[in-house]
Amino acid sequence: MHIIFDLSGTVFGAFDLSLRPGIRDTIESLRAAGYRVEFWTNGRKEQYQDLLKVAGIDGSVFPKRTELPFTPDVCVDDEPEEWMPGNRYKVDIHLAHDMPGSPILVAELLGVAAARNFYWD
């Protein structure tokens, strides 16, 4: 399964670029379980690649609304849109260190994706 995370407001704070609580553990857990995790953004790709590197998170960053070299099975985003491929998993927005979004739980993310595949495919 290929999972793509939005960066601004999902992985990083929309106001201060702080990491969402628990996001590094979530990404590491998904990868340890064999899932492929990548990232995309409407922002500057290079800026977010640098932020991921500083945060100790590996992964490629792709611009949104461009052709991807893969088809995501799940798109994790604080503002999912209809055009997004695969299952869309909405999370509450992470604004800043002192206004954090809720942690993204691996079991919840995968459970929602599996339920959607089972019931709507």
C-alpha cells in the first residue's frame, strides 16, 4: 500500500512548521509494517524536503496536482479534495506547536482505509 501525506497542516504546522505530535512515529510504524510513505505539497518542494531532512524523516516530496510516479492508495490531508486519488483520510489541521492537531494513529488510518476498500470498492 502506498500512502501519501500532505505536508502543510498535516505533517508540519501551517503557521510555524512544527512537527505534528507523534507524526515521526506514525511514519516509522507504517514503513516498518511494509507500507510505502511519500509526501506532497502545494508549497515549495525544496523547503519541505529540507524540513523533512532536519526532522529526520526520509521521503520524496511531490508537488500536488502533478502526475505522480505511483498511485497512492491513501491520501492523508487536513483538507482532502475530490480530485485526490485513492482513499482520502481527513485529519484535523496542525497549526502550530501550541495549537497542535491530534496525533495520527496508524491503526485508525489503516482501519479507515481498509473499511473503505471493503465497503466501497
